[in-house]
Amino acid sequence: MFKRYSVSAFLLIFSLNANADRLLIKRNGAWKVEHGDTISFLSDPSVEWVEKDILYHVDSEKSVGSDLPNDPSVANQWSLQKSEVFQALTLASTQVSQGKDPIVVAVIDTGVDLQHPDLKNNIFINDKEIPNNGIDDDQNGLADDVQGFNFAARPGELDHNDENPSNVQDDFGHGTHVSGIMGALQNNGIGIAGISPRIKILPLRWMIKGAGWGSDAIAAIHYAVKMGARVINASWGGIGYSKALEEAVREAEAKGVLFVASSGNNKGDNDTTPRHPANLRFSNVISVANTNEKDELAKTSNYGKTQVELAAPGENVLSTIPNNQYGKLSGTSMSAAHVSGVAALLLTVNPKLTGQEIKKILMQTVTPLPSLNGKTITGGRINALEALKKVIAQKSEKPFYEFGEVDLRQLESSSYVRPDHVEETGSVKGLSTQFVRMVKGQEIPVEGISFKTQIHGGSSPSYQQFITDENGRISDLNCQKNDFTTTATMESKLYSVTSGGQPYDLILKLKCGVSQKIIFDEKSDAGEVIAIWQVAKKAEKKIKDQIGLDFWKDQIQFVWPSPGDYYDGSSVHLTFGHQWDVVSHEMGHAIYGRAGIGSFGGGEHYIDRCYGNEIALSEGWASFYAAWLNFDLNSNDPGFEYMVPRRAPITVENIPADVCGLPTNEWRVIGFLWDLIDEHQDGESFSKPFSTLWHDTKGMHASSLSELKSHLIGVGWDQKSLESIWKLNFPAE
């Protein structure tokens, strides 16, 4: 929906007068911090992109020294009681065997008090490094990183705040506080109890007095992933998108690391005012809001119906602070620490969980709260006990994709998805399986999925090819074996559905002699992938029937999930897969790009504002294509519910006159194009087939609707009829 310029293009706009900025530069595949002028760097062909380094702050509100209790203890930890942590700990004690490796949680923050009696035995120690010898003993790129690292003092970097790279001692109290929530020692007779019993805190200091440069945080994220952290706690944030930060979090996602981010304490809506890193839309990122003891959304907490996953306690939370003390702090920083602690607890029971799987479990097991309805994606607060129960239940189940001696996880592929439900509907001769996706209670057949089936038995596996028909079925009367280890790649010659690397593999088990129905839920991982596939398949069939496929030279790659919805000139990036309008809109960009129709605009744009003709025509074409693909041409009101952007249903025939009087608004582009082809006569004097519009505009590069109208008249369209449609959509003209 929103088409992105490159980061360097943004900086060209915003940094024309900036001199000696602190900049993040990616050159020849590696990035570093330098001072200088943006434009001078952009002229260097070895520079891939440049961006300003961003200053971030911690997400806590109260000063560390306030409200110190006289006798801190478990009884004072209301936040752990509210989220049922103590019940979860009792249950976990029956599941965790001694000798398992501890769970490393990277606290990327202001440092940690290494000598605090409630923390010191739970601090990560790099036993491959010799302290204070100035040598990188383990050859991981840093010297003397025995108990974390001080990234605010990286040798060779600019603006050093501290010259000692091994000094992770907390100078602000924030990092020590969030560490105590997660990992204060349990049952040691002093202080408080942390959430996870088998945790090792990896202190990665990058902020001085509560603030720090994004470049230092980014270096810390890369290091945390390299050192085997399973969870990264990021209780900080700020306004401003950073490509370098996005790449660091993407690396964590690829390694299965959970990334927990505080949503912020600005009372703001993160849907409308993005805050990073919380707004990075990756499968491993959880953005956390703050609730108080009454289960209300904290007054200062940020929120977001589409950008904040869930909430956790964060008001007046008791935890460790420097100098062997305890204190209360408030903010989404504390809320994020609760989520990180629960995630570490889940990993103690099942260390094989990925960050993506943990995120899903945490979101599925929240306690719904009225105060969070419409404020977060889940509308709920974290529940440690319910999350742990789900982990234990899943651990006891035999995975659907694993049976006999075959484990499909060993296959070489970047991503797997599997069905959500399997129903056996009777006995048959041979093989009879139907694939459907559930959408609002209705079954939608999944057509065109090609299966290369491994039939195990004998000395080696054999293979057989299947493809689902228009009813989503595959069948084989000669089916002999009971178990079919089956993979289907979401890829055709024209399109593929990927996670950013190789196409997704759908994996499942088929049976002979049993009629099966394979079901995908609308918003599950598999359901999202299948939904993208269905839109692409529908487009292929409709385009082939009406305009042919001769223009479609290159494969379109659908990348899901991605942080945002946009087309970058080669791939379609999608935040969600089940939103057919967004999938087909971004596919429209790709289709029209391949056909050479219209001009592509760029940058942020809004459906309720006027903006440049090029952007309006480009975005209007894409939305028009989505409409053509999905709506009845004979409808007098196609409705365009959830059409770009998703937040506002529109009626094409009744565009608000006060939005924009000239043909520079996306709504008006859609309306004009739709009235050229729809079969319902509601003011226009004629309609043309979509194929005619396509062929008469193919290869044309118009930058405005006026130019498009002139072009159509020039190739023989009736001028009087076009003028009547123009007046229908632009009565003020």
C-alpha cells in the first residue's frame, strides 16, 4: 500500500542542510558510524545507504531512588501475582530437569549491577574469554567481553562516553531493574524473586544515563545473536525508522531469537505514530503495553490496535536497583521485562521453541481485559501459567509433521508451515484429500498446490506428483501406502510465497483409504501463506483468461511476513497474508510494473489527502486492479471494504467532494477507472471490457488522469463518453 523510497532517498530529502551529522553508513556489505555530510557519502558508489544515527531513551518513568520499601519480598510483587507467575513456577518445577543449559537473555540497556546479591549468580559468563588482557581470546570480534560488553565504548567508534569496554556497571539503575524482574535469584532468602529460575542475564550496556545512540544498540543486538541469546529485551525506543536497526532485528528473527520491545510511555497510538523498535513488524518481535494493578491500561502507556501485541504489568513494579537495593519503577520497560522473563521460563521447559513460536504462544494465552479492547492486537495481558500449560501440552503432542522415522524438519528449506486441522471424513479406495481455507466460517478450496510426495517404505523413498484441482482435491486410486510424507512448495513459474529466502514448504501427512479434509485457519501461519497463494492463483487465472500472460516475464516473490506493505520493484512485501485487498493491491503494482502502465510514485501517501499526480495514479492503478480482481463488475456499489488504506470503507460512486477537487486523490483514480469498465450503468454512458483498457494503456506512461484521458481519446475512445465519466467523478471540473 505505501510505496517506499530507499533510505538514502529519504536522507537526501531531510539532510540537505545537515553538516557533520552522526551517520550510520553501509558500505560494501558492512556498516559503521561516521561523521560527515550525507550527500558526500551518497555520491560514493560503494555506499549502499546512509541514515542518521538515532538517539533512544529508556521507557521508564519514575526515578530509581523513589519509593524504596523497608522490607522488599515476594509479597510486594503484585505484578508476578497478577500474571500468575508463581503458579507457573510451581508447574515448571515438575517439568525442568537439572543439568539443562540456562536460558541466555540479553539485556540491551544501561548496564547491570554485577555485584547485586540478588543478581550476581545469574549473570552470564563468557568462559572462553580471559578477563582484562586486551585480547579477543574467543575470536568473536570483541576483547574482554567476559560478562557482557559496554558498546558505548567501542574502540575506534566516535563519541565515546566511556573508554572501558568491559565496564557494564549500571550508572542509571534501569538495566538492573529490568534484569531483576526477569532473573532475580529465587529461594535465596533475600529480596525478591525473578520470573525465570534458569536464566543468565547477558548485560549489554549501550546507554549512558538513560540515553544512547542507535548504532550502539544495533551492535549489541548483533552481538547478542552471535553469543546465543534466546531472548533480547529492548526496554527503550524512539521516533524514527532505522534500516540498520531493522536489519539487526531481522538477523535475530532468522536465528529464532525473541525480541521484546517496550511500546513507549507517551500516551500515544503506535498505529499512527510509529515507535521503533517496537513497530518493527517481524515474526519474532513483541511490542508490550503497560497495565496497572487494577488491570487498566496505564495512563502513560502507548498502545496500538495493529502495532502492539499485548500488555504486561508495569506500574510500581518492585525490583533490584544498584548498590544492593530494591525500588519501584513504572513504564513499558517493566512490562517488556515481564514478557522477556516469561519467555525465558517457557524456554526452560522447552528449549527447542523459536522466538516466533514463543510469540504465538504468548499471544494465544493472554488474559483478555476490557481496558485493552481495541488497544492491542490481542486485547489481553500476559498470563504465564496459561502460556506454560500450552507449552507443556504442545511438548507432549507428537508434531503433525513428524511421524515414523521421518522428520521433515531435516529437509533443506527456510520455512515450513503445516495445516491447522485435519478431519477424516470417511473411507475410500485410494487417496482422497481436500484442502480448504476457512474464511469467516466458509470453506474456500485451495487450488493449484503441487505436491512432491515421498512414499516411505522399502530400502528408499519413492516419489509421486499431485496437484490440487479447482475443488482443492487430490486423488489417486492406486494409493498403496498408509503414510505419505508430503511437501508442497509455494512456488510456480509466475509467483512464489517466501519468508524472505526460499519459498515456504507446506508439510503434512496423507493417508491411503481415508478421505481427509486439510483445513487452514484464516490467520494462522499456514493460513496466511495459503491466502497469498490463493490471491496469486486467482490473478493468474483471471489475467490469463482476459488479457493473457505474455507480459508476465519474471516471477513475483511475495515476502511474508514483512515490516510493512509495499512493492520494491522486484518483490511484494506483506505484513499479513489474509488481507486479500492488500495482497492484490501490492500485486497490482507488480503487474502494472511488468506491463509498463502508468508512472510509479513513491513515498508516504494518504487516501484522504491531495498529493502528487504520479503517486495518485500509481496507487490508484494498484487499488483498481485489486478491485477488478475481487469485485463484481455488475455491482452498483462494490463497497471496496478495507480497500487502501484498510482503516476506511469507501463507496467508489460517492467519493467525498471535500477531500480533493482535482484528480490527484487515490479514491478518485479508483472511481474513474472503475467507471470505465463496470457493467452497472449509474451515470456513465458506456463501459469497456477490462481487457480493452489494459491493451489500450499497455506501454503508456501517464503521470496524471488528465494525461490518461487524453491518451484514451487519442487511441479511439469516444470523447463525449469519457467526458461524462469525468464529470461523474469530478463534478467540480
